[in-house]
Amino acid sequence: MAHETKCLRTLEVFSTGQAARACRCSVRTVSKWVDAGILKGYRIPGASGDRRIPRPQLIEFLQQHGMPTDLIDPVEPASNDAA
């Protein structure tokens, strides 16, 4: 799971599955939120019509709904400052 979380922290656009992991909910719930306009995202062209959620919109959604952003927050490099 650590590798998966690291990958989420580097993404600029999330699939519904990735957003579901960040929101700690089901993929279907994320799809419903996008379809209802609650979570801002878009459908990719083609027959699949898969949804994508840009990072800024996912962060805004998580913050507005009091959800943790820890799974998608970028990791700050460790400081070598000795105080």
C-alpha cells in the first residue's frame, strides 16, 4: 500500500478508482459525485466514458467535505537542517 500511496501523491489527474482510494469510499460513489457535479471531473472521449478528476478539484472536494488529504498530499523532502 505504501507504493500505491506514493503514486497517488504524484498524480495530476485521478481515475475514479484512485479518487475512491483518496476519499476512502467506493468507485461507484465517486462516479455518482462526478455525475451529479458534486465532485468536479470530466469524462474521457471514447466508448468507455471513464471519468477523470484533476488534482485541484479533488483536493478542494476533500477539504470542503472535511475529508483527510493525507493520501494525496505531496511528501516534502526531508530537511537536513540540524537545529
